[in-house]
Amino acid sequence: MQESWKPSADLKALRQRALMLERIRAFFVEKKVLEVETPLLCSATGTDPQLDFFSSFYHCEPKNKQMFLQTSPEFAMKRLLAAGSGSIFQICKAFRNAEVGRFHNPEFSILEWYRVDFTLDQLMDEVVELVAKVNGHPLNKVQKISYKNVFEQVTGLNPLVFCQQSYAEYADKNGIKDAVLLCEDDHSMWLDFIFSYKVQPSLESQMLCMVYGYPAIQSSLARINKQNPLVSDRFEVFIRGIEIGNGFFELSDVIEQEQRFDQENKVRKKKGLAVVIKDDKFLAALRSGLPDCSGVALGLDRLLMTVCSTESLADVIAFPFGRA
Amino acid sequence: MARYSTSEFKAGLKIMLDQDPCAIIENEFIKPGKGQAFNRVKIRNLSNGRVIERTFKSGESVESADVMDIEVQFLYSDGEFWHFMVPDTFEQYQADSNAVEAVVKWLKEQDICTMTLWNDNPISVVPPNFVELAVTETDPGLKGDTSGGGGKPATMESGAVVRVPLFIQIGEMIRIDTRTGEYVSRVKD
């Protein structure tokens, strides 16, 4: 371990990172999207049971105040949007506890941006433009495909309608038997399992693939689709099969948002996780009115991995978790 | 017994799985940004050597396996058991045929092997990377041929059959790489 003071990424990757940041900023300057900063250390956090957060205490004896490192800048940026900022972008760090691996670092860089009055489709097009800009050349092999179509093409299963028996039969026949025991009757977990093991690897041949129309049960902070209540207005960005980012046509209905928080807190309770206090300031911002907008967040470290064609985040982060 | 959380998983970790001691070979953390986290793990069953793949929900924990590797000297076989000794302490272990099955053809008395113990019982033995064995049977070679091209099968004193160069004769000692089962060189006294 004497070598652990040294960066794990080589200088070439670090230069590429600086160039990526420069190109992103130039991209948004040209489009007149305002760069903003919001707190990393926040008084509230999200309820998503799949996101494990870091928390710490602000010392003010005897009532120390619990604070959270943001898992994404989403709530704070939406407060700016509600306050009339217009389209905005941010480059910052986000933190997710207990996520370490080839594609995960507990502290990572995010590019998140919101476009007022953009449809999800317009935003997807802008993602293509931005990724091309970061790569320094136009992209060949760009695809947009619905979640239902790509899932059906690869597995023959309908992701929107849960049938435990046919999912289990598929798992049995396709070398992912463990899914049967782990997922049981949890539709969403089944989708995560099959998508991660079977669908995502099939996207490796695509330079850039955007999968839209995620099942409504995985809507997160996206609106439910107006035409089809089984899908949400959410997309994910994959570059050579690696998940790079996630976009929404943003939910602005405060009542529905609060219901989702409550629902997620119920799941947290069931899983034995601490219940999270709902972010009042965020809800108040929605109550005052969030303009129609689409937003997306890209993981910059992973994006850099794809630009540099490396195998692991450690190749593009100077000091990843093990050396931090 | 201690337990390991999936977040402690890494290559080399010894865990219990389906009542057998296993060693993790490879661990991949899989998590969709907005979804369930899994650990996809490649595991070697230390009792039978088989490699399997298993997925765990991240955050689960598994029992650790009380497994350790020791250096032992092979003493002899009585036909039913293979007897080994720790050189420093003279402590002896007897391994059954299950534990030595895969390597019995490389075992030579007095060689130092690595033995894996589970709850203090031998479950597998790894011979040294190189062993020197005498040839007990092979076709007569061509005297002049020292090129080593072609080759022929030869049976060793331990019963192993190895491809050797044509010039190797019965009674000669040869050096063999036990990891590949390949002839390395002639041993000159």
C-alpha cells in the first residue's frame, strides 16, 4: 500500500477530464443555459429507498442538527427553477453510501441540467449533442428505443405487466436462476435484475442508446405518461452499455410528489431503513409552481470512462474511494 | 460464526454457501442508478473445486467459512488416507480421497504442499508448482533426437501420464509443471 498516495488515473485521463469540463461549459454558454451552484451539505434528503445517503451533524449543542450530503442536486435546482431561474446547469459532486465498484464510487461528479419548456424528446436530442461535444466529434450509432421494446426484443417478456411465472421461467432458462429467489413477487426488482443482466449487455454495441418510457412503477421523479399510465416520462442514457444518466419530464404536482415520498417512506420502513423527513423547502417550491421542464443528470466520471475507453472508474478518478 | 456483508466482498474472501466452504474469485457491484443493488459473485467451492456464479442482494450478509491454508509435507498414503505433516510442529493430518483426488498423481513423498483446512479438516491439497518424478514407462526413445519435437507419452512413478520429448528414457527424472501438467526439463543429478 506504499503506492496508495499516487493517483490511480494517469495524467492523460486527468487532462481529458479538464477538457471535458471545458467543453461542457462552452456548450451551455453557447446555449445560454445558466451555470448554478447549490449546497452539497443539505438539511434534507430524498426518500428513495434505493439510495443510501451520508449524513453528519452540525454541532450546536445540545440539539445537533442532522445534515445530509446530497445524492443529487435535484431538489435544490428545482427550487431555483420554481424561483424563475430559467434553464440551468450544474457540475458538482454527489454522494451515495455503500456504492463501490468498477462503475461506482461513493463520491462522484454529476452534470445535471434543466430545460424549461423542453419535451423529453428535445432533451434527449440535446444529450446526443452534448455527448458529441464532449467526445469532440459527431456520434455514429445513436438509438432511441422504448423500454418496452428493448425489453421485449431481448427477453420476450412484457416489462409493463408483471407475470411472476413467466419471469421465473425466463430466468430459469437463461442462467439467472438466482432472480427467482431474490425477486419473488417484487416486479420492480425483477425488472432491475433482468435489465442489468440481460438487456443492458445487449446495448454494448451501441455508441449511445437512450431508453425511454420506463415502467410507471419506476417513475422516480418523472411524470406518468399522459397517454399510457403504465409508463413514465423518464429515460436513461447508455453509452456502450454503461448507464450514464437519467432524465425526466419533471413531476411538478406537489400532491403527487408528496404521495410518492410517503410511499417511499413506507417501503423504507418495510425494509428496516430509517424514515426520511420530507424536504419541506422542495415541496414548498413545487407548491409555488415549477415551470414545465425536462431535466437530466449524467455521471461525469462514467462519461469520461467512455471517452477514454477505460475499464474502471479508478482509471479516470485521481483518488477513488480506496485512495481518498 | 462471523458474518460478512456484501460490501466486504472481495477476491479471496472465504464464505459458506449451500453448506460448503467457498472462496470468492470475483465480485462485481451492479446497481441501476434508481434501482436495486446486487453483487454478482464468482465463487469457487473449496470442497469440489467447482466455480459457480451467484447473485446476492447488496446489504445481505453471509456466514464466513473457517478456512485456512497451511504448508505441509506429504508423508505417505496407506491406500485409504494420504498423510501429511506440518514440518515445524510435526502435527499430522490425514486427507481422504475427496481432498486429494485431483492432485494425487502429483504427490511425491516429502514434497511440500499447500493444504486447505476447513474447521481443521483437510478439504483440498495443492502440490508444489513443480515436481520431479521418475519415468517408469515410455516407448524407447531415439537416442540422437534431442530436439524435443513431437514427443511421446510417459508414465511417472506417481501414475501421472505426461507428454515428454522423444529422448527421455525409462528411469530418468523429469521436472513437471503441475499447474499445466507439462514437461519442463530433464533433471540432471
